[in-house]
Amino acid sequence: MLIPFTAQADPVDEYVQAEMARYQIPGVAIAVMRHGILVRAQGYGFANLEHLVPVHPDTLFKSGAVGMQFTAAATMLLVEDGRLRLDESIRTYLPEAPDGWAPITIRQLLQHSSGLPATPNGEFRTDYSDDALLAVLYRQALNFPAGSRWRFSYVDYVVLGFIIHRVTGELFTELLARRIFQPLGMRTAQSIDEGAVIPNRAAGYEFGSGVARNAEWVSPTANSTADGTLYLSVLDFAAWEKGIVQKLVLRADSWAAIGAGATLPGGHRLPYGFGWYLDRRANQPVWRHDGNWQGFRSSITRYLDAGWTVVVLANGDRADPDRIGRHLAGLLDPALAEADAPPLAVQDVADNAAIGTLLERIAAGAVDHGAFAHLSDLDITESVAEQRAMLAPLGAVQAVAAFARSREGGDVYARYRVRYAAQIIDVRIVRTMGGKVADLELAPVERWTAPL
């Protein structure tokens, strides 16, 4: 007698494949580690749509800002060597920098409290020498005095890369290869080189028109700065996670400094260590980061109490690896499943209306720079332009609700959800006591009550 066989569906496979279909993601690679041991590494979809090359665990993706954690580790190696000092002015290493940069320290670059602009005001298609790009940076206005506030800045890590080069004579990627990648067995981790023949390299795709297109070309300079220009596979991340758990490559006190965080004047706790966001998810502390560059999206989350680490790499700009990783964590360990987030029980109707009005003005290109504080004109212009591109196609605001609110260091931190006809936008905003916008981040979310 034959016994019927019923194939058991894999919930991880089903979820990842559903996300890929829903958001037109060409390819995804995942890695799951527990206490530094690789539990699962898998590829889905295609690394290259023109040749229909499948994604495998050794497929290389561009890291985006996830790569900052490696720049931070390289910096700490030089601190251990006595060649850098965390609380030394960066003008010690870049003496030609403007006088206004004198109060900025290595520590503040690592933690994004330097006041430097969020992005370099250069041309992505121009190939700069180090001195030429530094000259561009030196001309930019600071957002705030060093050490007084926090704002995520790619420029902070670009500058760290230049300092590493000045101090060692090596490119930051050469230092990483010699002292981190090779010792940890990250055998395919490497710098980006578009002209090289690199096995297992994925292509990045952008879907601005709803159809996959190859990412726009950028200069070698734009693909060589220390703010996250690396090729990495999920197997490289697995080797990296083992190194973190076992406290390899760096001394224990350096690893502790990376995850220590800091408090700014006024009592605001920085959300960032050295190259990692320091956060809480599923009622436990996490180290996490995500990245976004040239059609690639990346995410890593380390659940410190439970010992799980989830890495998700994707090669389509509509992907949300952070959301995928959070959901996968809950599938693997129900204790990591995050509850839905309801709106606050008490809503301030006037405040909600003000948020809706702000977003409508951004969409219309009619924002007054006077509504912002602690931000340079450059940072306001660049961030608002990106936000306008997101909001303009969405039409009119249909509803606004507040989901979280707190006061820290004299500022008000709040989260809102804004509903449009075909999209929900999550709003993170920091306002001064006078009501000016000190920081604003917008991101699409799939559900009104999705976890914060």
C-alpha cells in the first residue's frame, strides 16, 4: 500500500518569494546565524536579468551604508595601533581642513554627531582626486556645532576613509582586506571595481518607470568612498558575524566601544554606536543597519539577547530588506515576532493637520527653509528633493495619525502614518521646542499598523 506524500511548504521560501513578486525584486539572498553559527544561507531569483543568472549564497551585492560598520572596525584597528585617537580633532589628520572643522573628533564622525552634511555636494559622474573631493567637502556649511546634535551623514564616513588613507598610506579597502576580510575568512568581500571581471557579481536594478533598468553609471570615485562601497555576499556576512560573536580581529574593549553609544548635552541618547544603529526590537537590544546604493538594498539585524542575526541582500530598489529581515526573524523564532503598532489613543487634530500640510508642501516644492532648524540649506535642499520625488506621485493626503511621541534633550521626537490613495508613508520627525523641523525621514510602509 502506498502512503500519500504531502510536501511541506517552507514558510521562509513562501514569504521571500511573495515579497519578490509583490515588489518586483529581481533577486534576494538571505543568511541566518545563531550565536555566530550559520543556520541558513539561500538565494532567490536572479542576480542578472539579462542572462537569467540565479542568486546563490556566494552572489555579491553592493553593500550601501551597511558597509559603514567595516569602516568603523578599520578605524578602531588604528585606534588600537595608536595611530588615531577617538577624541582628537580631525584637523590633526587633515590639517588643511577649515577652522570650523577643528572641534570635530574621530568619535563624532563615527557616531554621526559631527555636524557635517548628510551627503557630499559633488557630482556622482565626476572622478575626483582625494584632494579635489575634500575641497568640495570643505566648502560646505555645517548643520550644527560638533557634538551638539545627531544626524546621519554619509560625509562622516567619507572623511574617515580619507583619514585612514592619510594615516596608513593604504586605501580603507586595502586595510580591510589585510586585517579584517582575510583573517575572518570573508573570502569574496572586496572593493567595488566596475571594470574588473568579478565572479558572481549581481547587477542592481531601478524601477522608477515600473520597468527594470540597469542602475545609472557613477564614477569610480563615487564607488570607492568609505561610506559603504563594498561587494559582499551573505557568506561574507556569516564570517563577519562569527568574528563579532567571538570578538576576533579587534580587542574586547574596542567591540564594547562600537556598541556603547553616547549621550549628547541635554540628555539625548544617541541612536548610533560606531557603524551600527543601537535600537530595540521585539523587546530586546539590537545592532542593525541598512543600505541603499545603485539599485541594491541591504539589511543586517543582530538580536543581542536571542543570539539571532538576519542578513537580507536584494538587487532591486523597490525591496525593503529590513522589513523582510524582521519578518524572517519572527518566522524563525516566535519570540522575535513584532506586534502591530496602533495609533496613539489621544490624537492632536491640529498637529496631525500640520504634518499633512508639511508633506503636501514638500510634494508641491513649496517648502520654506525657515521651517527647519539645525540644518544647512544644502541638506534641506537635497533631502526635500528626495522626499518630493517620493510624495509628488501620491496625490492628496487622506489621513494622518500619530503613533509615538517623546521628548528628549529639548526636542520632540514623533512618528506618524500618512495615508494616500495607494500608499502609506511612515514619518519620523524631530522638532525643536519652537516647532521647527530638525530632522525628517519618510518611508513607505505596507500597512497602517505595521510595527514601528
